[in-house]
Amino acid sequence: MKETMFLGIDVGSVSTNLVLIDQAGNLIDKTYLRTKGQPIATVQTGLAQLNEKWHNTVEIAGAGTTGSARHLVSILVGADIVKNEITAHAIAASELVPGVQTVLEIGGQDSKLIILRDGIVTDFAMNTVCAAGTGSFLDQQAGRLGLPIEEFGNLALKAQNPVRIAGRCTVFAESDMIHKQQMGHGLEEIIAGLCQALVRNFLSNLGKGKEILGPIVFQGGVAANAGIRDAFTKALGTEVIVPEHYDVMGAIGMAVLAREEWLKGKNTSFKGFDCAHYAFRQSGFECQDCPNSCEVIQIKQDQAIIARWGDRCGKWSNLKAVGTGA
């Protein structure tokens, strides 16, 4: 007899994460992949990997998607629920750390601060414009210094006197680091100073005017960086909890929500692991039927159009067209 499980998918600009949880909410498996600008192909790769391990023993009773490509991927896999990243991360944090009141989330290209009270999101802030403090910027600086990103944060912990780095902008931060190197400051002190600067930037921008209370959960790929974790702990003056599966929390949140849909008696629309091998093709066209000139995106599965969106009036998105249409 196959075991009932739930699938969560988080498709971001940098990484794509897939997880499986069981009926009790335990994480059974997870897959972390680089998106590389190909969300469809990456999700199919993740599904194929899970299928290879579980197809004979698991029945997916619910699936959910989040991330920047959540709507696209929901169509491809037949998701039962689609939510934004704020909801997904808040749900996962609440599931793994009961009573959490603040979520710090830093990913590859954006960062988020989520305030919860009594399990409900009461406020949040996002930074999707400036790269300062994100994983991609830290990767870039580690590469410039000739360090593996895995060692970057640990070196910061060895610093005796961190130098002050201008962290409000990636350009200024990098030039300030170079200047401090030329002045003769040690590598550990510079890296620790950068970690502190990025945390100051996060708290002053996203945390301005917000009451940051514990328990505090730090998640997202950057939570692996010991230097950033230490800087948050010192800046906030309290413990910062990093969950075991900090890197796939968005996907965990969607798997939890998919399980909740199942518990309500909803039958899943999940297409099955076989959709890892379907031929999907994405294309677009500009509608000329009115002055809006909407850019309409459409997805074909083999030769059948399975979805269209992007139009304001609903002319194309409301068509449940099947066949070889426009």
C-alpha cells in the first residue's frame, strides 16, 4: 500500500525547491536545485528525481506552489493551492517553531521580514530591488576574495575587531571592503564587518517601525552563513533560531497547506510525477484587439494549450482552450 504524502514546490529566481511531507507533517525528502532561468525544466528535473526514489511507494494527495513562478508551475503540475512567499514562509515557520513572532528570510536575490502574532501575519516587508545583503551578493564577495562561500561566515566568527563597512549599497560595500583591505585590515575583520553591515541594512530598511519579538526564526539560503547568524543575534540581543530545513521553508509551507486542503476533503488535481516528462512550451503574443495591447503568455502541453494569462479583460485567460489555438 502506497503512503500518502504531500508535495510543496517553491520556484524562485535563484533556486527551485521541492519537498515531500507525510500525513503527520514530517519532512520525508527534499530537493534543492538551481533555477538557472529555466523554471519549467528545473521543476521537471526535481519531479523526476523524486519520482525515481518514490514512485512505487508514494501517493501524492495534495500539491502546492509558491515563489516567483508559482502560477506557471501550478498549471504544469496541477497544484491544489497557490500562495505567495510571505504566506508560505510564515506557515512553515509556525509549523516548525510554535509561537514564532518574527521571521527573517534572506534568499538569493531578495529578503523578507514577517511579523506574526498568535499565528497570523500582521505585517511584513520585502526587498526585491537592492541586492545588498542577499545570497548573490555574498557569493560575489566570497568569489572576489577567493573564498568558498561555505567558509565565508565561519571566518567572520574569528574576528576580534570587525571593521565598519558601508552596507547600504552593494557598490559602496564592495568599494569600502577594497579600501579596508588596502589599509591593511585582516580578512576576518573585513568579513565580520560586512556581515554586520548587511544585518544593519536589513533591520534599518525592512525592520523600520516594526516590533521585532522572539521567538525569531532565520530562514532562506543565507541562514547557512554563520557570520550573518551571529550578526543578527548580536544586533537583536536575543536568540535567532535557524530551522533544520532553513533552505526549503517556502516549499515546506506549501506542502503543509496542501495537506490542510486534503484534510478538508479536497481531491487533488496533481497530474502525477509523469508530468516530469511532458513536453511543455511557453510562448507569448501581443493582443491587438484594444489599445491596452496586452502581452499574453500561453503554455502548451504537447500541442494543447493548457493556460493563458496576462490579458486585462479576460478574453484569453478565460478561454479554457484545448488544441492548437493562437
